[in-house]
Amino acid sequence: MKTITLQVPEAADEKEIKMQVAALLFERGLLSSGQAAVLVGINKREFIESLGKHEVSIFGETPEDLRKVIHG
């Protein structure tokens, strides 16, 4: 894996930033849920449970895809 360094404001929540990056990489298929959890520093179950807060489906469906199914 590559290592990157980001400069963020002191007030930024480091864990939340890591979660957002991990969720995006998971959603795009670049990380497994286990790899993403390691990136964030949490266990796989916590990562999977947190995905909904970031509107990422563990099944690969977008919120728009689900709306289409529900509303036709």
C-alpha cells in the first residue's frame, strides 16, 4: 500500500477523516472491508456498521439505486 500525508486543521477529527477515506475506497472496490477497518483503526464489524452513516452500502448499492427499487 502507498502512504500519503495530509495536512488538516487541528480541529479536524482524524478518525472521521480516515473513515470517510476508507468508506470511499471500499465503495470503489479498492479496499476490502477488513483493509478499510485497519485503515480507520477499528474492527471490521464497526466499519461495516459505520458505512450507513456515510451512505455506502455493503452490497454495492447506492442510495439512488435503492430509491429506484422502492419507488419504481
